[in-house]
Amino acid sequence: MSREPMPDPFADQPDWAPRPPRSIVPTPAAGVEDLRGRRLVVGFPGAGWRGDLRADDRIVQGSRTYVPAIPEQEWYRAESEQIEVFAPLVPIDRVWVETLGAPGKAGSHRDVVSRLVSLDFPATRVAVPAVDVDALSGRRVVQVVDGVERRDLRAVTEVHTNADGDICVRLATELEWYRWAWSGQAPKTVEVPVHLLWIE
């Protein structure tokens, strides 16, 4: 029987902290079958990228394929109120779909050199623990409870102490968050302990 200690699989992870959620990996839209409602990143290699967009079904005109790219607020409004909204058509070769990759290490305390990316395609987005982020209001949040990821959430407040002395953030679903913008109706929110939250 060996007397060497067994390696601790949780040595780099505090016992109270959940594992990080999966990273967001941009995938060329041409390789994704069903685009409707998917999160998009559009742009030009070497120039830059824009997110917070949702797709409608692809459109073929002549020999070119386009993806209607709808700003998220308009997409949620169209879905909620069953109305038509304007959607610019973006050539499919300039569109990437946000897909979920493998769980990664938290992306908080990385140096600038390790954060360098190629400008040929949108970068993978590694989740950052909410406790490591200065400004939370309005940011996309992932709640992780017992290994289950809850996405499509927005932080409505900054970190605060609740009546029980817990350190929390108030969250709303993205639909509630965007409805607040187009209707003025305050969102329904829920208070969540900050150690269960990650910024996408």
C-alpha cells in the first residue's frame, strides 16, 4: 500500500464555490442548422465584432445566404408582443453563433499576455466570477447551482448586503430586463448570493 498522499481534485477550488460555467465559443453560422433565436456575433476579421444580437431564419437571395441579425431588445419585444421588427441582413460568412463549450477555468486574474486573441474570428468568452467584477448592473449573468447553469439573466443591481447579511445581487430574466427598457415596467427580480454568479 502506497503512503503517498492522493492528489486533491478540489485543491484549486474553494469548497463553497461552484465550478465555472461553460465558455461561450463562437461558431461560424454556416455550420449551424437552426439559427432562429440563437445569440449572434457579427463583424469583420481584423476590424471588430458586435454581439447582443439574435438570429432569425437564414434567407437565400440569388447565390448569397444572409442571416437577419436583430438587436436583442427588439428580438425579445417581437417575441413577447408578436410584432414585426426590422432586421438587417448580414452575409452568413460574417456571422458567428454563440455556442457553449467545455467548462473552463475562471477568467478573472489572467495577465494581459494570456488574454491576447486573433482578430480573424470572435474570441471565446470565459466566464468571470461575479465577485471579481466591479460593475455588474446590466451584465449577462450565469447562475450555477449544483452544477446546473441558468442563463439568459441580467444583473439589475450591484453587489449588496441583504437583510440577512448575505452578499447578493438582484437578477432579472433577459425578457424582464428588456421589457423594462421598452415599457418602463420595473422587472421582477430575485436575490441570488454572489458566489453562485458568473459574468458571461
